[in-house]
Amino acid sequence: MKHWEDRPEEAWKSFEFNQPYEDGLKRLKESVLSDDRFDPAVLWQWGTMQAMAVIQILKDCEKEFGALGQRVVGEAIQKVGYDVGHRIAAGKERPEGLSDAELVSFFATVVNRVAYASLEDPVIDSEDKVSFDIVWCPHQDEYSAFDCRVQRYFVQGMLDAAGESGWLEDWQVRFTETIPAGAEKCHFELWRGTEEDRSAWEKYSAWLERKALEIAREQISPSPSRPVPPSPLEGEGRGEGE
């Protein structure tokens, strides 16, 4: 059984979603993976090249154009995340009897195991909280801890799309540890949050953006006299540059 098909909950069997980029996926399965000349592992190398290009584009635009370059690239990445989230949920009805926590956890599994091609251990903690560990991520051996910040743009777009579909209304997300920062796994939590919780996510994203611009300025004109201010959310986000 494929890793994205296997969850122990009975309700998982009734959860339907769309495969993003379905036409290309069909061609891959029918014409490419069946060709014994093709090594599927090279897809990781190709995907890593794309991922590193995104990081480099963001860094170079921050250095060359400052906040404007950062905003343009960040918004572009967020649009792609929104498109993927929309493709996953478009036209799919919520199965009868599926709890909010199951819906959120199942959507996260599709994002983790399909869109991010990762291995995941999910847990439904309660009706108001779910969590998951990423035990292997395609980026973990090439991304630096601070590079993981780029995923916030993708994730925000996916959350926006899922919210519009009625799948993740009023749910928030945070992480507590990441593999690129030295942890054995990436740990994420989603919970039914408040506007204050949403503000905390946005404040931390804004802090990361300020830190990135500070790094870019230092690379242009090194100056030890401009320290980066401390994170406004001590304890959250360990891994993204901590």
C-alpha cells in the first residue's frame, strides 16, 4: 500500500481528495515509472534542484530589492500553495459524520504525504487539536534551518485554500522542532485557534522576514552593530534560524 493511502482510522476510507497536478501524474505513472530505464530516485534530485532554486531566488531578491523583492517572491510562492490546496479540495464534499479534527488531520496528511512527499506519523489528540511528526522530508538534507521559512508561504496559501473550502476554518498551525535544526523529526500542531493565535503566526512570519532582510543587508555591507531583534514568540519556531 502506498504511504499516502494508509491511515488506521475507519473514517479515512471515506475521505476523498484530488491529486494535485493530476494529468502529469497520470502520464508519470503510465509512461515513465513503468519504463525500467527510469530511476524514480532521480525525482528527488530534480525536486531538490527546484527547491534550492526557490530559496536562492528569494535570497537574491531580498539582497537586491529588499522588502519589495521579498514580498513579490513570497506572494508568488503563496499563490502556488493556494493553487495546490485548491486542487486538493476542489469539488470534494465533507463525508457525513467526519469530525472537525479528523478533517483537519486528513487534509494535513494529504499535504504532508502527497504535496510534500514526506513520511508522517499523525495523531488526533482531541476534538480541538491534532498533531503530526514528519519523520522524513525531501528537504531535510539540503535545507538549512533558516531555509525552512520559505515553507510558511506555501503553507499559508494551502491554509487559505482549505479555509475557503470549509475544511480548516478557525484552525491554526505551529511547529516546535525541525530536522534541519538538529531534531530527529519535525513536529507540528494544529488547533482550533483564536484571532490572537492567528496574529501570533503572522507576527512570527514578520519577524522571520525582518531577520532575512537583516541578513541580506549584512551580506551587502557587513556591520556587527545591527543585531537582529529577538523573536517575539520565544519557544515557537525552533528550527527556522534558531
